Amino acid sequence: MAKTEFGTVCVPGTRLCLAKEHKCGPGTYEYRGYVYAMLAGVMKIEDDEIQERKIISIDSPRTPGILPKTGDIVTAKVTVVNSRVVQCVILCVGPSVLLPMMEVHWYHLSTAENELGVVIATAEGAPQGVNMVPISWSEMQCPKSLVKEPRKVARVLPENINDAMLTDEKPELKEENAVCNNGDAARLSTGATSPLFPPQRREFLTSRAGAFAGGVA
């Protein structure tokens, strides 16, 4: 049976220990070799049955945050799009809406499956509040300006999108052909925590705007 130890009361930002001594648990994060508290509560240390390092977490009276895990379907907000990477803010894990800035982590996201991709998008220069509609599995069109833009359209779409606009042809959609833009909403699949983005870029990510939904790869 795992042994649990309770420590002192912590507030967000409290430095708890060296990262090499303990593994981060719920309510904590690692930054520059140290583990810090993310929530107000009591520090808790538990034995890890798999690894030698103990797990340090914060036992908070607040409702615990919901973190995506591998295979979850998430709804996210596109913040940055370039030729190398798309950055998103995860808004929902399945049907659960996340509270802002409760738990901030980095994940690899994938749109490789047919049901994953863009579900809501706005054309560049389109009137405010006017969303494009899908005209194929790889293209969407603004109903006002008639501008067409490439998108990897998700096979599972919101109820307010007219399914009749989709063609009968349903080709296999590959991740390398995925197209999205700032402001798109889409469905994604989540993956492992990404080592590509250091914690100091969290504020940059959460301050940007856009929307994308998908899953954790």
C-alpha cells in the first residue's frame, strides 16, 4: 500500500522541493529544476509504486482540475499557426469545460483521425460573427463573401452546421494534410506532455486568441 505524508499549507507559487527528488502530481508544476505549488492547499507526498521518486501534490479544497490524458478528445483554441507548429489552449476535455489557468500543461495534439479536425472557422476578412460552412472534407466557404479556404473538416460537426453541405465522398484524411487557422474551432486527440515548450511560455499561450478542437495524440 502506498504511504501518504501530509506537509505544510501552501499557496500558489510556493517552492516545494527539487524536481529530481519528487515527481509532480496534481496541483504542482516543474520550473527550472524545482517543483512549485499551483493551488492553495496542503502539500501531500505519496509513494510511487512504479518509480523510485515520490509524488508530491497539493490537496486543495477546490474542485480538482481535469487534465487531458492520452486518447482524450478535447476542444481547444488556436493561438498561433506557422509552418512548424500550431499552438492551442485546451478549453474542454470531452464534455467537461475547464476553468481558466487551473492546470497548465503542454500536450501533443493530433487530427489524424477522420472525426477530428476543424468544426468552426471564420474566413479572413469575413463579417464578424459569420462562420464558414464546409463544402467538402478539405474546404470551407464563407456564406457571405463566398471566400473558400482549405480546412481539414472534422467528420463530427456541431448541430448548427448544415450536414447537407458536405459531399458524399469521404476520403481518408491524413494528419500531414491538416489545415487550420487562428480562430478555428476543432476536435483533437491528446498525447503525451510535450517537451518542446518550456513553462515560461505559458502566459504567452494563454494570452492569445483563436479556437481549435481535437484529441491528444
